[in-house]
Amino acid sequence: MALADQTFGFYIPTVSLMGVGSSKETGPQAKALGASKLLIVTDAGLAKMGVANQIKAQLEEAGLKAVIFDGAEPNPTDKNVHAGVKVYQDNKCDGIVSLGGGSSHDCGKGVGLVIGNGGNIRDFEGVNKSTKPMPPFLAINTTAGTASEMTRFCIITNTDTHVKMAIVDWRCTPNIAINDPLLMVGMPPSLTAATGMDALTHAVEAYVSTIATPITDACAIKAIELIAKYLSVAVANGQNLEARDAMAYAEYLAGMAFNNASLGYVHSMAHQLGGFYNLPHGVCNAILLPAVSEFNLIACPKRFADIAVALGENITGNIAGLSAFDAGEKAINAIRRLSKAIGIPSGLKELNVKEADLKVMAENAKKDACQLTNPRSATLEQVIGIFKAAM
């Protein structure tokens, strides 16, 4: 946990709306932000399904205008961001609505940073590089994983280097976040599984972070408890609103945790897999989480023992009397069982990751901002070793 003589911030949207039907507040909330013409940043799939038009109609019903930009790709790129900037400027927009999962939200944040500050999105890689606020920004979430709808994190792929740029900036926190489980029931099982494991990774990495606080601990542990109870249910039956609603709360709580305690080597390594191979972020996290946790266990065994309890490993009393290290191992085994049960690939080889690329990805992972708060420092060879363990 964080040292008592250090100062820590806590970042969260000004307004967060949760629960069944909460997306109906899109129009009034956007109007309250003072916007009159909004750019809806989304992906082609949601546009094709008509969800973007549904949100556009809600904005128009509130007396606002809206333009749809559906160019947010999975693992959004700097080119996606600047294409969105052009649409925003050409249509004289004065606000942004991001609609979707992490890709849409991150792309929208990128657009907002460039509109507010000028320059190129690459200028903002790092921590708090912006100097001016984004336009009014409302984020509507359709997945239960990234929590990008409520965080200060923005991940954009540099198309020249194929490296994911980690932008951490309090100014890119959305003004309003909406999590409506009705918008999540259409997620296929594979996406539900991947995004749910992304949320679990956020909670676990935040809980063992070197700058965790009592506030982030509470958020992380509750998120883990909800994910352990409801993720497999949501994967098995996507129409189960109780499970969808619980997972929306879980991913938001996990977001509250890592938005303030940051992350670790799972994310710094997963970013490289996404940049190199354009792989699904949640799947990469899920595969890497047990391997990184095994590496981290000696640094904070009591923390992993707590995670084991939150995952339900003590329901039958099988943790009582164990050492913290042995109990922590049960947490890692529980994560592996959950991943297998919901259909996560067993290793990176299934994703066609090549051992020849591990060294350069490990080098880039050691430069990623997320690794700074990992509970155990790692050499280049150790990071390569973790990649190999996850193969």
C-alpha cells in the first residue's frame, strides 16, 4: 500500500449514471454540458447495428445536433484520432460523445485532446502533457471491461512504431460516464469474456500496485468479488440483466481502482501485443495475468491471499491455516480456472505470437508507464521470461 507521507489524488468523472435505462439521459446530460452539436465517436459495428443512430436520435430529441464518426478501430490509432478531428472541425462540432468500449472512448479522448490543445496526438504520450481542457465530453459504455468511459487513461497506437502510446492525463477524464446494461446484452460471449477479464486484471493490478490506497483497495476487492460471481453467468447468458448490471458495476469499480492506483506489467506487456499484432486487449491481459501474478507473488503474498478470498477460494475454508504465499497461489490458480471456463485461449501461441518478437516487446514494455507501479521490478530478461511463461 502507498506510504502515509505521500500525497495521492483521486480522479473520477463529475457525473456517473448507472443502471438499466440510464442511457436515456444522454440528451439532457449533453445539453447540461453546454454543447449544441456533438461528434459521436464510435466503431463501425455499433454504427451498423443502429446503436449510434439511437444515441443520435436521443440527442436530437433534446434539441441538439449530432454527427456520427464510426472510424474508431479496435486498438485505435493516431490516424483514427486525426480522422475524427477532421470530422469534428468540418462539421463545427462543440462537444463529443464516445459510444462503445475502450476503443471508441480512447479514440474520442484523443480527438478531444487534439481539439482542445492542437498539435498531434503523439504529443500527449506520457503523464499530464495537455495544458487546456477537452470540449464537453460524454462517454456511453457498451462493454464491461476497459472502464475508459471514466478514466484518465487513453491508449493510442502509433502507426509508425506500432507501439501503443499510454496517455495518462486528468484532463481527458470524461465529464459524464453512462453505464447502461441494456446496451451490453448484445455482446457475444467471447467479447463478454475478454472484457470481463480486462476488468479483473485492472482490479488485481490496482490492488497490488505500489501506490494503492485504502480507497482503491476497497474498489478493487469489491470488483473482484463481483467478477468472480457474475462474469461466468454473463458469458453463459448475455440476456441476464442482473449479471450484466453487476459486471457494469464491477468494471466501473475496477476503473476507479486503477485510475488512481495505476497498473503493472500485465498492461505494459499487453500494450505491446496489441501494438505489434493488433490483438484483443482483454484476451492479452487474461493470458498474461497469471504469469505476471506468479512473478509478483513474492513481493506481496498477503495481497494475493486477499485476492484469493475475493475470488471465493475461502468459501470452503480451504485457505484457513495456509501461509500468505500458499493462499496467494490459490488466487492465481483461480484466475486460470476462470479463464479456461469462459473460453480464453490458453496461451499466446494460440494468438500466433512469435518468440522472435519477445525481446523488442519486452524492451518496449519496460518503457511503458504502467510498469512503474508494478510491485516487483523486472529486468529485461525477466520480462522476456514472463512472455515465454505465457506462451
